[in-house]
Amino acid sequence: MGTFKIEGGHQLSGEITPQGAKNEALQILCAVLLTAEKVTISNIPDIVDVNKLITLLEDLGVKIRKKEKGTYTFEADEINLDYMQSAKFKEDGRGLRGSIMLVGPLLARFGRGYIPKPGGDKIGRRRLDTHFEGFIKLGAKFRYNREEHFYGVEAKKLKGTYMLLDEASVTGTANIVMAAVLAEGKTTIYNAACEPYLQQLCKMLNRMGAKIAGVGSNLLEIEGVATLGGTEHAMLPDMIEIGSWIGLAAMTKSELTIKNVSWNDLGQIPTVFRKLGIIVERKNDDIFIPKHTKGYEIQNFIDGSILTIADAPWPGLTPDLLSIILVVATQAKGEVLIHQKMFESRLFFVDKLIDMGAKIILCDPHRATVIGHDFKSTLKATTMVSPDIRAGVSLLIAALSAKGTSTIHNIEQIDRGYENIDERLRAIGANIVRV
């Protein structure tokens, strides 16, 4: 189990460039299975979860060539379908949540797709019903081996249909879209997710020859085609990492420039941080965060009531940033209620922050009230264990602002979502060592 040693209390300065988007990469990489032609993808983040998926694709028979850092070509012209029912696949697929999105492309192109029950973050139950209900509506037969926790769908030919999703699941929508592009006839998906990363997937599929209308809305209409061709695609910057660096700058009273953020795809993120009193300036396509030498003050609602920040499907605030926002609020002036609606266990890391001296009331598994210190007292260094990717980075931000030397164990969770985070933080002045 890896460990970070962090000496907190140092101001940072300089520029930091966000990596390619992890959540986009997991969708886009699975889409290469939809064609036998070559697909070139750039700005791929070098992180554990993405590298696991690349290895899975290679084991499936995809020919993969690294052209340069972050840029690969993929050619899925000789797929080994037997691998999907091997013991190795059942073991490797279980360790990656994103492996579920292999099923849609495999089902669409080869008539069958299998997956072990995926793992991933321990942030509450994340069900797969939306995925498989969508496949069934397209005409697939579903089977589940309870002893091995192994799912499968099979179909001679998928047929387009109308479906109203029970939840606007991003991965569920992506999986169903990838299945529907090769289905016979027209598929209509209502209550579809419309996150920028899902839009990126749809735009890439359209360049490959798919016919998807309504991209960016919650109503997608897909005319099935017989085959798809190759293309080139570049990942967006990771909006969760961008939010992490905004929070880090504020908590450490640092002046930071976050480069090439794709402002038009950030949605509510700059607005929410501004509600916490943080100055977020746009400079071309960069974000500039000045030193908050006098701290930052949380806005109340216009009637004077306490601010509530909650997650919601796009264009609402992504749930992946609530952990960061909660940590940033611990040093704000004022109070805020954090309401995590989508995952019931994601706030349970606050006990570590309370140990560090934060004033947090955990109301229930979904809500926490934070009373900010206004920098009148600093957080205290401590020893912690990272429970998941986003909580791990939140604790890391807390440690960088705290007085003394903190230790964070289980940093493999952080490495799953953040590329070379210790090296990049040292480059802007952080005192962090990987043990």
C-alpha cells in the first residue's frame, strides 16, 4: 500500500495543466470495439483505471500502438471473443468499474457481451439495471450467473426502439448509445445523460459514420448503420481535476493558473466555487486563481438562508466535486450545507477532516453542514487512509493546507484518477513525497 508524506502550510505558485478526462476516456476507449478500422485517440490520461482498460482491450485482441505520450492507435480487427468467458477476464474485469462499457460495443458488433460484476470506488451502491434494461429493449437476451457474479447479453441482431431511461446514467447512456448505433432501425433514448463527455462520445461516433441527433440534450435519436469506420479523437481536459486545482489554490492561499480548461464545457463549476467566495478569473481558455490573502466568504441565498450545494445530472454540478467543495468550505467564512444526493456513502470521509479540526456536522449519509474556520485556525496534520479517488484528493488538499506533516495511505486510490499527482504538485511548490 503506497503512502504520501505531505508537509502542509506552504503557498504554491505557477501553472498546472489538467490531464485528459478520465470519465471520457473510459467511454471513448470502449468505442474502438465498434469498428475494424484504425482509431487514433490523443490526450489519454496515464492513470491506473485507464491503463487497466487499455490492457483489457489488448487482451481482447485489439492492436494497440503508442504514438507518443497520451496518443495511441487502436485497431479491433481481430477480436478474441472467447477471452470474455475466461477466468482471466473475470478477474481483470472485476477490478474496473468502467469495464461495464465494453458490453454495448461487443453486443452491437459481435452479438454478445459479458462482464463480471465491476468493482471501483466504495461510494455506495451503483446499479447496472439501466445498462441491461436498455440492451433488453434493443432485443438482447440477458443472463446472470449468481455464483460467479457474471453478466451476459446476447442477440443475433439488435432492433431500434423507444426507451425512457429510469435514471440519466452517464455510463448507462453511453453503453446503450454504443449498442444502438449498429442496431437495425431507429432508437430513441429519452432522459439520456448529456454530460460533455457523453457529447464527446456521440460526436466521435458520428465522425465514424453513426447517425446520432440531439447531442447535448436529454433526447437522443439514433438511426442505426451497418458499419462504422475509423477516426481521430482528442479528449477534453478533466473537469474534476480542474475543480480540484481551484480548491487547492483557495485552501493554500496560492496564486495558480490552470491551463487550457475548455471553459465552455465546465458548466456550473466556476459558479459554484464563486458562491464559496473564491475568485475564478477567465483568461482566454485558462483559469486564474489569485492569492486569497484575506480568505473567502460563502454567499447565503438571497433570503439570507444558509447556502446549499447539491449534485445533480448535467447541467447540474457533478457529484465528483462535492468532496473537494466540502474540504474547501472548512476554511471559508460562513456555513454551507453539502447535499450528496447520488451516492449514499461518499461523505463518510469527513471523520478524517473532523480529526484535523474541521467543524463538520454529518447530518446523515447524504448531508453535511460545514462551519468554516475563516483561516482563524489551521487544520492539524494527521494520518489518514484514502477511501476513494475523490475523497483521497480532498484529504490531500486538506493536508497541503494543514500545519505539520500528514500521512495518507492507500494512495493507489488517488492514482486511479490523477496522473503523476505528486510530481505535478512538487512542480508548483508542494512538499509531497511518495513513500
